[in-house]
Amino acid sequence: MDAVTTAPFSPSGFLAAGVSFVVKIGSALLVDPETGGVRQDWLDGLAADVARLRGEGKRVALVSSGAIALGRGILGLPRTALPLEQAQAAAAAGQIALARAYCEAFAPHDIAAGQVLLTLDDTKDRRRYLNGRATLGTLLDLGVLPIVNENDTVATDEIRYGDNDRLAARVALMTSADRLILLSDVDGLYTANPMLETGAQRLELVHGITPEIEAMAGGAASALSKGGMRTKILAAKTALQGGCAMAIARGDRLNPLDALRAGGACTWFIPTDTPQNARKQWIAGLRSEGAMVIDDGAVDALRAGRSLLPAGVRRVDGAFGRGEPVTLLSPTGTSVGAALSAYTADETRLIAGRQSGEIEAILGYPGRSAVAHRDDMVLWD
């Protein structure tokens, strides 16, 4: 089995080596099926785990299910499948309760939480993807814990994920995370359904998503959760493509992250590259929609790891939109790299050669200080 490794591996050591984490929490872990309320002791344990990670200098974002499950109890709706309108109403009521629960759980650790609601379209449309990426990055830079959930109050079947496993993988890419942890009611990927086949074996380490690995996936595991092993494998495929390692770990215990750190059973999916390199390769492979000619000072600044400021732009070619790829050219016309533009071509022409502090006066709104952020570009050697 080429995609699977049985060599000695330290899950706890691999976890500790991570720098930026996204942790996905399923409804079945967070919400008590009997009362319809939050499992407070479980959430308090998770908060302590996250606080410990942050105390070690790790960046952490949570992707949390639970809004509809909580809303059912608040509105007195049945646990059976709900019509779309009732599901969206439950999400509206549940999102407030979910946000309050997280704020109260993290307050004793002096951690502020911020709610981010996304839909499938938000992560597929490049402009909205960049907006979400910038918001999440700013929250993390400010020390705020992002709590991400699908925006079930407005999403219909055509624009929704339907599960938070794949959403978590997209958030991992948006935040350039190197560790994605899916807390579930199973402790990893098995060769077969362990509830049906006594000989099923848990895989400790997986290096790629092969057809054989995909064939091991099953259906949804509980009434409260829409995701099953199949969605987790799809999430792993997305995460690995972005250079992010992913773990499927048992979450239905107190302090689940500490349990994983202590060597708790799980399956790790290992990428072949880092998130930064994977993103740069992706940008490098996009078809350019235009070009920016930049001065020698800007070229030097970019090679020193800085972002491209409008003052360094001398000419703009093409008709590109915000978030679209452009070629970066030196004054002699040599291609020095590629980037995702933070502005449209027309906007970039207006602010080219100007100071970042002048952007609001020129465009009429306070835009971003850089025309291309260093995280959204790749330079040629």
C-alpha cells in the first residue's frame, strides 16, 4: 500500500512541530443530543487546550459546526431533517448561541473570539477568497481567535459545503496553516468500517489520497453530523494540495487536543510540500491577466521579502480584476515574478507611483496599503 506508511512515527512530535493550526469541531462533539445545549465541560477543556497552544506561540483558528443543532433546541424544532427555511432559521438562532458559548469559554484565558461566516462561493470566488484570507490573517495578527462556520442562514444547496470538513480544509489554505485537525467521533481512517468489520485496522500515516484510500471512506457517522469519512478524505485531498498536514482524531473526550498531544490515536495525512511553497506554485501556474512594471527599488524590496507598494509601480498593462494574477516586470521588461493583485487594473493605474497614505483620497475608500502582498506573490530565481 504505497500511500500508507507503517514506519515509526511520533504523532505528538509532529503535532508540536506545527506553527499554524486549524481545528474543526463537529456538532456531535459540541452539542448534547439529549438537551440540545452546549457540552460546557467539553468546550471548557477545548478552550484550555487552545490557550495552551497559543501560549506556545501557535496561531489557531477554529471551524465549528453546531449552529443548527443549537438552534433546534432554542426554537423547539425536531431532530429530523428540516426544510431549508427552518434550517436557516435554526442557524440564525444557533449562531448567536454558538458565538456566546465560545466567547464565554475563552474569556477566562483572556482570548477574544471573532465570528467569520463563509459559504462555498466565498472560497471559490477569488476576490471573496482574498477578502476572507485578509480578514482571517488580520484577526490572527491581532491575537483574536477566529471561529469560522458555514453561513447557513443564507446558503442554499447550490452555494454551500454541507459539511465543515471541507470548509475547514479551505480555511487551512486561507490561513496558510500547516496543521489541520478534524476532531471527530472516530480516531482515524480504517481499512474498513470498524463498527462492521472486526479486522479493520487504523492507518497511522497516509502520504497521498489514492483510489484505494478513497475507497475506505464511508457515510455520515451520526444524526447531528452531516460529514462522514468521505468528506474527511476530500478535506485531506484539499489540505495536502495546499501543503497542510491533516489529522483525523477522536474528539469525544475532555481536552481532546491535549489527548492528541499525549499520543492519542489518530491518522495523519502528510503533504509533500509546505503551505508557503504550495501556494507559490499555485500562483506561478495561473494564467496572467496583465502586468505591472515596477522600479528597481521595488524589485529589491520584493527580493528582501516585502510587499509591493503602489509607489514602486511605474506602469500597468492589461485589464485585470482584483485578486487576478499579473506578471511583475522590471524596468527593462524582464519578468521577475507573478502576483495576485489587490486592486483592479484601473485602480492600480490611479495609485501607481503614489504613497500608500494617498490611496483613500485617490480611490475614495481606504484600500489596502500594498498592491500585491508578499504572501500573494512568487519571485523567479
